[in-house]
Amino acid sequence: MNLSTVPALAVCLFVLAGCSSGGGKGPVGKIKDEALSAVPPRMASSFKFADEDYFHDMDQTKDGPLQLTTDQIQGRNMWLVWTAGDDRLWDVLNWKSYGTFDLLQTISSHPGAKSGRHNRWEYLGVVNEPCFEEAKQGDPQRFGLWLDKRIPGCDPRFGGNDPFADAEKYPGVKYLHRGEEMPVGSFYGEPTGIVGLRLFPNPNFDAKAKANWNPDKYYANDPAYVTKDLVRPYRIGMSCGFCHVGPNPLKPPADPNNPKWENLSSNVGAQYFWFDRIFAWQADEASLIYQVLHTYRPGALDTSLVSTDYIDNPRTMNAIYYLAPRLELAKRWGNETLAGGGLNNKQFNDFFPSGPFTLFYEPPASVWTPRVLKDGSDSVGVMGALNRVYLNIGEYSEEWLRHFNALFGGEKTTPIEISEARENSTYWNVTESWTPAMADFFLHSTEPHHLADAPGGKAYLSTDEAVLTRGKEVFAERCARCHSSKAPAPATGVDPGGCSGSAYYTPNGNDGCFNRYWAWTKTDDYKKQMREIVMRPDFLDGNYLSSELRVPVTLTQTNACSPLASNAIGGSIWDNFSSETYKQLPSVGEITYYNPLTGAAKKFAMPAGGRGYTRPASLVSLWSTSPFLLNNSVGVFNPSPSVADRMTSFNTAIEQMLWPEKRAKDSTIGGKVPGPSLIDRTTAESYVKIPFGFLPGTLADFLKFDKVFLPSILDKTGLRIGPIPVGTPVGLLSNLNLDPGQQLTLGERLKRDVDVVKLAALAKASLKTGATNFSEITELLLSLSKCPDLIVNRGHYFGTDLLDPKEGEPGLSDADKRALIEFLKTF
């Protein structure tokens, strides 16, 4: 492999991170959001909760449509159409990403685009909204844009219109130039033809921008026209539904490109979502940014992409099942202690003066909460977890973007303060006051989708009672300790009241409360009690099928990048949304990782302070949610949501889970490391590409005329650094630790500085000679990595021969594995 340009690129990434403009300016002074900056200012009380039951046919169970109260209808509407002013963020990212992200291009059906309404499902995996048709030409009423159009008379309810676009009932925010070249519109925006994306007039689109607007040049991506200064007529807002709405497993659409509302579910997660194609709209394989995004398998995304933590960390979009049983589980094992800014999170008690919801918080600092994110870091209560999501997708981006350097990093990250948002963001206050209705909706809409209730589903279920009985026994003895919310009481180590904080775990020891729990689950006493629980006819009723206890990655042996996520540790961006007990979690010890060139094994010490743990995934409706693992790396993706194709995908994925030898091996080190070994590598020769129009003006002018010093990194369109050869491990570059605020000892900092100097020297040599020491490059990049664990499909070897022998549990027989699979199908 020719890696001669990699060190030069690595140094370039350090430089780009430091000089990238926009965001990362530091939390100096007060800044108001657009609603509060409007004239006159828009206060939270001026925003009206939408109560139209427009989505009545969605979220159907085997018994038909849900019967919802007005509050629950409002909660569903919030989930699906409320964007909380986040259209500003996605507009900023148009130029902040050097033109890579452009949702207005993504939603187009222009003939030059790679997708349109006719093939969006296959190509993008997004959900087309019913009652729209593909554009046949540029719409003169929408500045020549090729956007979906509503079909007249398709749905006679609400006058055949989208009720949320009613500007009289839901008047938009009149900010800057909104209302001049186009109407102000509704604060819910207008539908785009894609569920979860809403269209808003761009407040910066004034008469000058209108005169400059040219849709032909825009769609041609003319480098002289599409620059960081281009003002588009519209901004795209994103609701939570964009990443969570998908085909209902019980009522799959006949044509996924033309679903009806009855075919869709609000809560299943966007399992078919191609993040790379959606956010890198050109899908240019020669772009390194696209190559990084291409590691996001369908249905997975890195929620820390914008507020970067220097780790390539795609994770599946959560399906939301059984919220009520999940809260009951939290009451048993989810006790957390709040401190600092975390005390400012709203709790159920702020909205419900009495009743069962008041049992999840005890003043001043105790909360019982689900651990929402996969690393268990959302640990401040349900209200706080929901409110944090809106910040992460762009609410109050005026302030949020000042706490880090978006996308590239290189500047110290600081916490966004809830108190600051509450004082200066109308959108925050609206969201915070509305989230109880959304939680109420989830409490009534998250029932499982059982295979037995799906069309033709019973044909896939075993009727052999002996096989099912054995499957239940295997589940009780090997799986239930992580994947059941029904468990013996007391559970040694974690009862009563749960367990968290500094006493949670001891590497290679027995005195942590999780250690005691895990040891107990191997005893005959536990297995006997668990078998009795699993055999009960109501075992699956109200079972969230997860314990939500934080499991050390040294035990799961899965890819360490997810539990290494650092945005919620003390002093980082989500400091206010993680508990004090999370921040006090001890180190899980050392993990083993492998050199991607040689396969040589090395040790990496996992840091403390919250990192190193994963909450077990819920297995509710497991049959419909493959591929598996946190990043969808186990199994084969099938773009069809039919029952038959879901089952084909399930069978492949579950076999790879239980027979890990069937998982993919890496093309370079596959035979040199034990077990699965797939590393995400670049699929084409690629470059860092920055068009002249997206560079700072003086730098762009210099580069355009420089023909002596930098000819090898320029072409007619702009800066082009590379090539990065085919087969380069993406994580070698994307996991480079550019965090200037990281806590290092003096020795660690000196070693890091020495490695950076070595890398710079190699860069200089490689630019002169075109050759360098590949082995040394790789070792240096790994030493500077925040997550050197590059194998994406390893781990979760429970019940297999690859489980660590010190666990003392031999692999299951093939017959036991087959019996377990038959029981899992019934979930």
C-alpha cells in the first residue's frame, strides 16, 4: 500500500482544524437565537402547539390506528414537524463543510441529481411523504427549484393541505429579510415531500440575493457560483422524525417510494437511511469526506459528527419501544446523581405535581433514568435526554456552534449551558415546555411489532414446543442478564437502587458492584430463577429486553470507538446532560487493538470519567431490525422492508452473531488476527477537496496564483490534497486526536508532541521524494489516535467459542443456537 501522502494529509488535517472558520469562537458574551432577535421578539408563548391529527393513520398496531388524546397528538406532531429553528444550522453547514452538505440539493429531483422521488428509497433510504409527486421542471414559484409538489385532492382533510404550513395559525418568525422576497410562512415550515424535512424561507435572501440567484448554475454546481457566500432561497429544517420514521414492520408498503401513512411508524428508526449519500450530496468517491461518511452503514450515523469528538463513530438510530417498561426498569436500576449544570434539567416533577411520574426524581439531585445513548451517557432524566436531541440537530445553533469548531475540531470544546439556553433561546424554551407531550405520545405508541402479527409472519415461527423450550432455557442462562428487564430480585450487586459511579466496576477484580452482578449471573441460583421467569407465559409482556446496565467494553469485546465517545464527559459539550455518577465511572482497563498493516496486537488503556461502557441494546422486535451490532456491521443490508426480506436479513445477521466465524475478514490482516477483522478502508483514490469559493478570501487568492510552491495540491477548482490510496484505513485519519483541551499528563503531552514532530518530518520527506516508511506512519497515526481500534465487526461473542476463556462459559452447540434463534423470532 502506498501511504506516502498520508502524513502530509494528517498534518493538513491538523492545520485545517485550526484555521476552519465559523463556530468554535468560544462562549464569550450573550447571544440570542433568531426568534428572540426578531422584531418584535418572539417569546415561547407565541408558539402554538399543533393539534391536528394529520398523522392519524401512522403507527398502526395489529388492531389498527392508535387512539390518542389531544396531548399525545400534539406530542406526535412535535416529533414529526417541529424543527426548533435548526434550519439555521443546516444552512451554516452548507459552507462550513466546503459544499459537501447541501440538503436543498439532496431533496431535489433535478435531472442531474443521482436520485429523485422515484428512487429516493433505494438510493437515500429516506421516507417520501404521501400525497406528493416528483417535480417535472423547475418551479417558478420556488425560484426554479425542482422540489416535490403536493397532489391536488390527494387527501381532502384540512382542505387538502398540510395543516402545519398554515401561516395564519402558526405564524413564522419574521427575522431579517423574511417577508420581503417571499412570505414569512409558518414556524413549522412547509413540507418538502420527505418526512422530517421542512422548508423555510431563508432570512438572508434579500433583493441582492434574489437578483444573484441562478438555479441552473446552482444545480450544475458551478464552482464560480456555488461558494461560501451563496444565499439560497430556502433553508431546510429537520425534525426528529427524519431519523426515526420508517416502514411499519406490520404494514410494509407495497412500493417503498410511494408509502401511505398507514405504512409508516414514528418510532422504528430510519433503518434504511444512507447517511453518506444524504449529507455528501455529490457522493464523490474521490472525496475523503465522503470516504469517512461512507463508513456509516445504512441505518447508522455519527451523532457527534458536527460537535466532533475526533472519533469516526457511526451507530444505529434507536428504535423506540416499550417506553413505559423502560421507565420501570429505570426505577429499579437507573439511579443517578446530578451536579453542576445537570441540575438545571427539567424533570417530570416540573410538569406533573402528583402521580407516578413524580417517582423518578427526588430533590435536590437524585434521578431515576433510562440510559438513552448507546454509551449510557444521557443520564439526567427523560426530559433532559429529549431536550438534548434538539440541540444536537441545530436548535440554538447561534450559541451551540460557539462551543467547538464544527466538523473539524482543533479548538477546545466547552459545555453548552442549559441556563444560557433558557435565558437566550425562545426555541429552547418552546421545546422544553412541549417535551412532556412528546413523552406522553411515546408512552402510548411504542408497543412491539411482533413477527406473528406481520403479513405472513407466522410461517417463519417454529411450532416445535421442545425447540422453543430449549431456546428459552438458553436465553435465560446466557442472554437474559443483559437482555431482559425482568430479572430475579434482589440482583446481587445492583439491588437495591442500582449502581453507578466510582464503585461500579473494577478491572480484573471482584469488588465493583457490576463485577458482583456479573459473577452472580453465572451461578446456578441465578440461572434457576431466570429459567422460571423466562418460562412464564407473560415473560415478553412489558419486557424491554435490556437491563440497561453499563457493560464494560472489555467484556463485550466490541469496537471501542462508541464507548470512547467523549462529548458527555466533564467539561465537554454535553456536560450538562450527563450525571455526576456517569462522570465518576472508573476505567474498564485495557483493550487489545491490531495494527491495520501487520495485524500486530497492542494494548490501549481506556480512560475513566464515563467512557468504556455500553448499555445493552433492546431486543424488542429483533426480527425486524437487522443488521446487528452498534454499527450495523453484522449481517447483510437489504433495502426492502417486506417481511420476507426482513427475515432474510435477520437470518443472515443472527447466524453471524452466533457463528462469528461467518463474519467478514479484513482484506489485509484477515488471517493475522483472531475472529472477525473487518476494517473500513477507502474504496477509491481520494483527496481532501476544498473549492476556491469555500476558502478564506486571501488564502484563495494566494493559491490561485501560486504556481511555484504548491502546484501539486491545486487544480482548476481549488485545493486538492492527496491522493489517499485505495485501501487506507479510514479510522487512521478520522480518529486523529486534535483535542487541545484533553487532559494529559506531562509525559503523555511530551510523547504526543514528539509524535507530531515526527509526523511533520515524514510529511516533508514524502512531499519531496514521494516515499516514506509505511510502518512508521501507521504507528505514528495510531499513537495520535483517540480510538486506535479499527476493527468494526468484532465482539459480542457470548455463547460462542470466541468468548474470553476466563469467562468460563463454553460455546453453545449448534442445536442450542438454532433453538435460541427460534425463540428470538418471537420477540
